[in-house]
Amino acid sequence: MLKRHQVLLEDWQAEYLRSVAEAHDISISEALRVVLSMGAISVVKLLHPQYKCGLKIDAIKKTLAKTVLSPLSMDQIHKDISSIYFEARKATEYRVLKLKGKSKNIRYR
């Protein structure tokens, strides 16, 4: 389910999202969700090297490069985006569980 949030972006961030949206024929909101999801996956993988992601970043990179050169069908684009969302959700849930486990060991002054 989508929820509405107001997000303030730097000019360069908005420009980047606009260019991503145009290159892949998606909305700016969709581009923001994809970029945020890819960032979440990357951060979880960096913080937890033991985490096994079902999504290969190199495969996504190749797909994105192909999309710019010769557009994919909207069905394929939505399938790829769904995979990114699914993996991002798994990664963030993994991270939240790890944080909850560590929070028991945090001492507050």
C-alpha cells in the first residue's frame, strides 16, 4: 500500500530522479521508490555482509543499461521493479530484526 509523504529534495536529487524517470518511462514517484529501494538493499548488504540478497546488483545494472539503449516492455519494467521492491522489503526487515536484537544490548546513560 502506498502512503503519501512530502519529501524535500535538493535540486540535483530532483534532477536525477527526473532523468531516471524519463529514461525508464516511469513516474518520478516510481523512480524515487526504486532508487530508495536500491539504496536500502545496498546499505543492508554493506552493514551485514552475511545477508544473502536474492537480487544480483550486476544483473540489475545490465538491465538498466539495456533499458536506456532499447526500451523494454512495460510488463518487463514492472516485473523488474517488483523484484527490487520485494528484495528491498526483505533486506529492510532483516535490518530491523538485527537492530531489535542489538537494542537489548544498548545502555542508555
